Amino acid sequence: MSGVIVIGSQWGDEGKGKAVDVFSSTADYVIRYQGGSNAGHTLNIAGQKKVLHLIPSGVFHSNTICVISAGVVLDMETLVSEIQAIKESGDGLSDSSKLLISDSATVLLDYHKVLDQAREKGAEKIGTTGKGIGPAYEDRASRKALLFRDLFLDEKILKHKLERALSEKNFLIEKFYKEKAISLENTLKQILFLREELRPYRCQDTSFIIHKALTENKKVLFEGAQGSLLDILHGTYPYVTSSNTVAGAALVGSGIGPGFIKKVIAITKAYTTRVGGGPFPTECQDKQGIFLQKKGEEWGATTGRKRRCGWLDLPALKYAVRVSGITHLALMKLDVLSDMKEIPICVAYQLNGKVVPNYPIHSSELTSYKPVYKILPGWQEDISSIKKFKDLPKAAQHYITFIQQESGVPVDMVSVGPARSATLWRNQLFL
């Protein structure tokens, strides 16, 4: 058993990019198993900022093979741009065998983006990234999707498949959303160009590759996108993403069984953020929220939108622990809380004068819940260069210990800055 799943425990943007980059330094394989270019993972490598949307965060380690598995939706244009940027920087992918793309992955095309963006113009917008992820997953569920393997069919057959897809999509785009129709010829031309750029990375069966690696006791890291509270089934519906983001999705999206999983590591920000619409009980819409936003540099890596900021929500974290079977926590951005005299942390909710200890079954109820806070002492010291837990200010140690006690899960990694080196360990987490 050598598989480790890394997920976000909140509404995404927890710092998974840095964590996976740190973990993957000893990994043989890093697997991206769901989501698409709506996820942005930000890394800081030797002082340089790197943002990835589709390629797994292990790409900057020469010993690591990156896999994009069947559960992912592929924005071909974004993926090709990422590959080219990485190759031009000299940081990775000089060997095409270091990236494998599943033949069974769903292809996302321009008409998916047009539909997504058109829906967001309406009164019932939910704050999607407009990247076309939802419409692409809809096609997969209705058995109308183009798969990665379809791109390499004979041009006439590919054109016929594309024509069938566009006949329905253009009807919606033109007649219902009053947008400009998508050109068949232009779309086909784009596909024919991009498929040649992606051909070297094509893998017929990534499930077989992953299974073989696990049976050979290779170190395999499964990298999640978004966060647990955005899960299509278990998140704050309808303000959710279009895929499953809980730990079980790693098994489905990658095509492996649960017996191979050794640990589930949840990346948890020391406070809470959210992008887009949806309930957020601990949101701070005052100077403290502005402080967190500015100091934490909280804007989306994909959209550039400012993130809504608030205090850590322990009932929500304990819910994520339950639905994903989390075994370890990695606490990110603890340094952002420095210089605060006091730090509120949500320990329960209040509804109609009664204390509610648990996260609600129906997430819509969250809009009526008021957070119940416990106030913990803050610290003023700069912690960004600290390497050992015992050297942290006592208040910072107490904050971490309190999270661990309340969640029932050990906090084994703490990030005190954006760089790889700004990480301290209580226990060696990975593999």
C-alpha cells in the first residue's frame, strides 16, 4: 500500500500546489484525477511563481512521472500552453514520458466555455470560472463527450463526431443564449493542430500504469483539485464544482481500488477563503477580512478574483474529515495570522438561539447559521524562517494543537511561507 491522496478540506485554494510540490519530491508518480483548468495550483520555486491548471504539481521534479487520468476534463489549448511554458523555462518535460494523458479523459472545447459563460450572465449565476468544466462533464454524463482518444481518429470520422456535437450545442448557443455559433471548420482546425502537440503524451490506459506502480510499491501521490466543500454531491450545492472532490474521487477518477490507499492528507488553510457565490458562515466583511485578503494575497490563480476571507471553521473541517476519511492535516499559511492579538476560531454554530455543533446536512441552512467563536491568543513574531514546531511562539503552537484536538486528526505539516523551504514537520508525512 503506497498510495497517498491529497485533497483540500475547505472551499479550495488551501495551498495544495505547494504541498503537493513538497510531497512529490519523493514521489514516483503524481496523479491528477478530477476537475480541469478551473483549478489553479500556485507554487513558489526558487523565488519564482509557477501556476499550473492541468499538469500535476510534481512536474518540476525530474524523478516524478505525472499522470492526467480519466476523471479529468482536458482544455487542450490550456494544456498545450502549459506544456510549452514548462519546456521553454527548462524546468521540466524535456522527456515526454514524464507526462501521461489518459485516452479516456474528457475533452473540453470552445463550445463548453461559451455555454458556461452564457449561463453566468443570467440571474442565477453561481460564480463559476467560466472555463466550461460543467458543460464538459454534462457531455460525459449524457454519453456525448469527445474523449482524448477520439482526437486521433481519421479526420473524416472526427469531423462527423464534432458535427453531431455542434448541431445540439449551436442550437442552444444561438437560439437560447443568443450567442454567436461555434464554427465547425475552425474547431476542427484547432483540434488537428493541438492533437499533434499532445500526441507524445498519449497513454491508452493510465489505470493500468497506476495499478502497476502501486503493485510494485512505487510511491504514488493522488493530487486533488478544488476542496471538499465544493463536491458536487457533498458540498454547498448548488454553489459547487462539477466533479467529486472528496477523497473517494481519487479511486474513481484514476481507476484503482481502495485497498491501495495508505493515507489521506487534507490541506487546510489556517483561516478560510472562498471564491464565487455560496454560504460562508465565518466570512469577515470588515477590516479583518481585508487584512487576511491583502496579507495572504488572496486572489484566484485561475480567475484573478479576490477571495472572500474569514476565520477557520472547525465544524466544516470535521465534516470534511468524515466524508473523506482524512488521516492527516497539513496546515497552510499560518504566517498570515502573525501580528494578530487575538484569533477567532469557529467551534459551533447558532440557530434560533440554540447551539448547533455539527455542519448541516443541507448546506443551504448555512446561510442562517451564525458562528460561535472561541478566541485564541495571537502572536506578533515573524515565523517564516522557523524550522521546528518547538520554536514557534507558544500561541502558534496552541493554535495548531487546538485544531488537532478538535478535528481529531494530527497536524503533521505546517507551512510558514510560500517557498518550499518554509515548511516545518511534526511527523514525516509522505510515503
